[in-house]
Amino acid sequence: MLAPPITNALTIDVEDYFQVSAFAPYIRRDDWDARECRVERNVARIMDMLAERDVTATFFTLGWIAERYPAMVRRIVDGGHELASHGYGHERASDLDHSAFSQDVERAKKLLEDLAGNEVKGYRAPSFSIGTGNLWAFDALARAGYRYSSSIYPIRHDHYGMPDSPRFAYRVGSGLLEVPITTLRLMNRNLPSSGGGYFRLLPYALSRWMLQRVNREDREPAVFYFHPWEIDADQPRIAGINAKTRFRHYVNIGRTEGRLRSLLRDFRWGRMDQIFLAGARAPG
């Protein structure tokens, strides 16, 4: 008898192209309001794609964005999707002290809840910036009332990563549930398999194979992520960035929407809260 198909978690980090951490040395935070904001139209395109396949997802949304586009936030919730927090101003958790981090996550949670009229249960740190040096952040999230985090990517990376952490959902000391971004275990290494620049760089067939293997061999739901700017091939190009940053941000950006449509067709998808907080998947 075949095992039933696994429902994977589809997540979108709602930030605009000029807010990515890699652009921080080139774009001052004080200049954000002067930039052309394209997130609203890109989120609308994403929601149309999801509606075509009858898929619901989790939108980890910046408070800065929600404050400027409250109607977009309400459309996300009205569409049956989960609204979760990406913090307020896309500051890396590893760059903040205890007090500043607590203020950021509390501010974002209250703002999102006031706009949506729903409890915000989940949080994702910008650039997966919770790691061995700031595990205290989990206690701050629990005190703020979050029920889960999806802030750790258990890989080796020059900007983030905690390769020795568990690959699948686990409880941290505060009782908070941490749901890492999914990796494929191969040759004693965790390989990135679930979104972002890797999804744009690798052939789609390879990304599909890795996710299928996690579902089939580990019998675990995958957590996949992407950003609204990754479907926006016409976004303004940032001048003066180095070659590495340019490649990472723009590689295959014109192909992302097609690949996402294939992903929606090839797997079963749902919301983080419904998959991991329902009880069956949340470890004791």
C-alpha cells in the first residue's frame, strides 16, 4: 500500500528587492522610502499562482512592508493564507542585542496582528540569522508570544547556517518549536534543497528530486521558501554591487516563476501552522 502524499510547507519571505541583507552595504536604510516598492504587485502575482492550484501558504512579512501596504496584508489573510512575522525592519537577529531584538519582534507581531485581526504564531529571522551565538533569541520569541520559528538553515554558508542543528522540527529550551529550512542529507553533509538562490541556480529537475527524496526517504514535510522579488525580472538593478552579490541575487531570476509553477504542480503544499502546530508533527 502506498503511503499518502506528504503536505509540504510553502513559505514566502515578504520583503522587497532593496531590503535584502546582501544589499545593506549599498543601500542605506534611510533611503528605503525613496526606492520604487514593487512588493505589492509581486505578492498579488504569487497569490494568483497559488489560487490557480488551490494552495495556501505562509507569508513571513516584514512589519515595515505591512505598515505601508495594509490592504495587501488583509488580502493575504482573506485568501486563506497564514500571516507570520519576518521582524519589523529586516535587521539580522545576529546584529541585535537582547533588548533591540525583543523590541523588533514584539513590534512586528503587534502590527501584523492589528492589521490582520488574527494571532501571529510564526517568526522567521532575516537571513536565517539565529545561530550558536544568539540562541537566546528563542526565549525572546517565546516571551513575545510566538509559537514557532523557522529561522535556522542547517547548512554551511558564508552568511548564515548551523549545520550541526537538527534537520527537522524540534523544541528549543523555551518550548518554542523550531522548524528549519529543509536540507537533503547526502555523503554526511546537509545539502540545500528548499528554495532561495539555490532553487534559481540548480536545474529544476534536481530541486524536485531532492524534495521528493526528503518526502520519500525521511517521510518528513519539506519547508520551501522564496521571495516576491525572485519572480520580478524587471526590478531595478542595483549599481555598484560586487560580482558575487550580483550573481546571487539575479541568477536565473527570469525563470523563477516557471519553476514555481512546476513546484506547485509536482507537490502538495500547505501552511506552516497547519502542518507543524496541529500536533502530529510537533515533537514533544
